Amino acid sequence: MVLEEDFPMIEVSIPSLEREVDESGKSRKLFRVEVLFHGRKHYVLRRNSEFQTLHRKLRKITQTPDFPSKRNPHLRTKPAEQRRQELEDYIQVKHSGVCLVI
């Protein structure tokens, strides 16, 4: 018999966005992905394109929810906070027993 406590709890969130400027002066947005695992918090910075790549790979092996769009039908792009929240909701969904961790 497999008990729920046999599987460690993993919490994933995207609490904020950060801006990075490269050598050419071009600015890009990075999502701060925080993972709480065994009582320790870790974080990575990821671009929207990295989430899209993960989504395409997962779609090949399991059923996935729709990936959140970068665009709002009434605006050219979505506000950054709205995109952050939608990506956080997306990574917290369990995909046929697969938890998304980037």
C-alpha cells in the first residue's frame, strides 16, 4: 500500500517577475519560480519561452491544459502581473499525475 506521506510535498509558485538587461542593453522579463521541497526553498529564473518549450514537450507525453497566451484580445500584450498569475496557475495544475516543475 502506498501512503500519501511516502511522496514528499512539493510547492511551486511564481511570486514575482524580474528584469534583466543584457550586454546590448535589451531588457527582458524573467519569472522567479520558487520550489519548496523538504522544507528548503529553491528558485530559478525562467523566460516565458522556456515555459512554452516545457509545454510542447509535455504535450507529447501527456494531456496538458492550454498554455496561457501572452496576448490579451483587446491589448497588444497582457499586463505582466496577469501573465505571472496565469503561469503560476498553469504550473500548479497536475497533468495526469505529472507535477510541472521547471
